[in-house]
Amino acid sequence: MVQPWRSHEPDLSPIVPAITTSPGGAAITRFFNVVGSIESNSWRDSSTHGIGVLPPRRTPYLGTCTIIAGFAAVVCVLSACNAQVKAFSAVPRHICVGEPVHLQWNVVGSASVTVTPPNTGLPDGPVESEGQATIAPAGRTVVVLHVTHTLGNPTTSTQEIEVKTPTEKPETLTASMGDAQAQPGCSGGKIWATVRAEHFAADLKVATVTAHSGDGRIYDVKHAGRRATVAPATLTTVFAGTPIAGDWILSTPLIDGQTCATIPHNLVIDVTTQCVPEQDE
């Protein structure tokens, strides 16, 4: 007879009858679906004298158990025990040299980090399952969060932090007509959409703006209370000194033969940046 799992909650799903039995009754595999908090010495199978032991848990266990006859052993595959990354962020992710980046994470399981190149603000090794740290990278930095969990599958999550230099290639800002969050529109012989430049440090300012290479369109660009015409093969400094972060509204006219349905749906400009420290007031 198979006893149900013992739990703090009275209503439990029963164990489904055995689905496989090897010759001589050497092994029995059963499915179970348990809702509630599992206690450690939870069940016994009188036909095999096998004892199943699982750690306490307040979320459902879902999986299979194989009981080996004559041994107090159980092999379990528990999908609910897989490691999870609930949240992992790096803010901002685009910075000037030496600026602080705030890292925050929340995982299910045992966590550790690897930072490349190494950073004294967050040494490689184990960390709390929920925590935070601040680093100040001098160059491009990759932070990898590793998570393992007893009886479950491991997982990883990565944050890449870009550190700007004066010789670096420009940022390409793209607004898609197919993205509802870009608030696109087409009427009156022109189309428009908004780029929301996010995760840039406050010290990262605009230097120049130009049309993207290969894009022959002329744009009307609005950003940070300023407005300028951006044409191919020309640079504008109208936005110089403004933060790159924020909304960029791009619009361009329809040309001969184009319609709202046939015009290319991506509006693109290139923005070069410079590091200008914020002035203390």
C-alpha cells in the first residue's frame, strides 16, 4: 500500500498507481503530484520497503520517483526543483569609464557570479540568492549569474556592461513602425516613430547625430527639447551636450511612389557620444 505524502495542507493529490514494474518487482516507478509543504520523511511503499526522502518545500513537487527494492533509496526527477533566475539587472548598462553600475538579482537556488574582467566590487564566487552590488568598470564587463538547485537543472543569466570611449563607433538608434510602444504613425505624407534610449548613464552625452550608413532619407529629429534636420553624409551638433538617454522622435517624408504600407518600417539614426561628468549644483 502506498501512503500519500504528508503535508501541512490536508488536501493532497494522490500518487497515481505504478506505471512500470521490472521483472521480479525489482523497481517501481510512480508519478506524483503534491500540493503543499512536504515534510522530510514523507512516504513509504510497503511492497518494496523503499523510503522516499525529499527536502521541505512550500511549492508543488512535480515529477517521477523510482523505488529500488530492498534499498532505502529513491531517484527523483523534479521539474519544480529547477534553478530559476527571477530577476537580474544592471543599471545603467552603458557608462563612461569608472561610473557606478548597480547590479541586482533574485534567484531560486544557490547562486554564484563570475565577473570578466574581475572587479573588486563583486568578487567571483557564491552570493546570496537575493542581493545587490555596485561595480565601477573601466572597460567592457560581463557578469554571469550561475544558479544551481538540489535535484534540479542549473541555469545562467548574463549582463553585459558597455564602457564608452571617444573612438568608439556610434550608437544606432532604431524606431520600428511595427512596435506599438514606439507610438508610430503615418499621415500627411510622412511617417514617424519614437526611439526610447534606455540604460544609458547620465554622464553619457550626445556629440553628433547623422543618418545611418546606407539610409538615404532625410529625418526631422526631436530630442531633449531640441530639433534638427538630419541628412545623409552630414553631421549635426544641435543635440551636443544633451543626455543620449530619453525619447528621440524621428519622422521622414514619403517619397514618390511610397505609401504607408510600402515605406521601410525602420527609422534609423547614428549618435556619437562623449563622457561629460554631471556638474554638482
